[in-house]
Amino acid sequence: MKELFPAKQVMGFVFSLILTAVALLVYFTDLSFGVGMTILLVTAFIQAFLQLVVFMHAGESKDGKSIYTTIFYGVIIALITVFGTLLILLWDM
């Protein structure tokens, strides 16, 4: 019966709830903007990675390395797009 219980998924769900509670605590406490945003960004990336690995089974396929490489490439492109937009529109460069 033990092999039928999805312990990995339950632990992932509990950890997701904890990360969500941390994000709510940031909202309801009086933190500075920088500290609050840092905590929110870190918890968001941890939760995204957790969802990808635990619930979408990214590491369980034969081509797990290519999946992680594609995700890394997508994050790099997103960062270039965001900072390029900020560079042009806000910082007038």
C-alpha cells in the first residue's frame, strides 16, 4: 500500500502551501519594498521550479536535460526582453 501513496506529490503540495503562506506574510507585514520584493521573487522561482519538477514530472523523462536547457533558455530570453524594455523605455538609452 505504501507504493500507492503519492508521498512526493503530497510533500510538494505542502511545500507549495508553505511558500504561498510566506508570500501572504510578506503582503500582511510591514516590510520595506526591497526586502518584500526579494522574498516574493525567491519564493516565486522556488515554487515554479517545484511545480515543474514535482507535478509536471520534468526530471522523469529521458530527455530531462533538454527540458531544463530549454527552460533556462526561455528565462534568459525573458530577462533580456524585460531589461531591454526597461533600458529603452525608462532609462532612455
